[in-house]
Amino acid sequence: MKPGDAFLGMPSYDGTMHMCVVLALSETSYGDPTVIVANLTSMVGGADKTCVVTPHDVDAHPFVRRECYVYYRKMQEMDVGSVANAQMLAPVCSTLLSRMPRGVLASPCARPHFKKTVGKLLESIPQTP
């Protein structure tokens, strides 16, 4: 597993699966590997518009068929083993991978734990314009 890997997970209310993206690698307090994951979901009224993705964006993933947003409120830290059993998709491109973690810091919906963890990751990556 690495940042940018995508898979089907986090079922919606109607049972359809969302595209999930690994944003960062982490570990439990016991040293077990985990991944920090955010999913994309269809645009609705009142959505967090920090990171919107449409099928027409240059950095859109082939799975994206309509306007959606990164659902930072539902971010999860998952056991690497549970993700390894998911249906994998093509990884997201580097441009979208750059936008999604930066959105964690900008989103009013992301939990403080994720802002801290992803913020540390971003500090270690050279900034690109």
C-alpha cells in the first residue's frame, strides 16, 4: 500500500461502493501499519467543497463519472490487511494525490487527528507550485 492507491470500499446508504484513496501511511501505537483513507462521494447540497473532482478534470480518475467531493468528515484509519483484501482500482494521478491531502488541512470537516498526521506527511514533501 502507498499513497495514491485506490480501492472500492465504504458502502453508501444504497449499498454501492465508494472509491477510496490512501492519503498517508501511519501506524498504531503498537507499530502495526495502517493507512489513512478518504473516499469520494457524489456532490450533494451542503457538501464540503474543499476538494471537488469532476469527470472533466485533467486529474480525474476513470472511476469518477459525475461531480463528487472528497468526504473528509468520513476519513478513516484502516488496518493495511483489511485494505489489501479490497477490490483495487487504478491509482490516482499525482496531481489529484497532491490536492487530496492538502484538502485535509483546509477542510473544516477533517478531524484534528487526521490534520495532524497528514500535516506531518506534507511537511516532509517538497512543495510544488
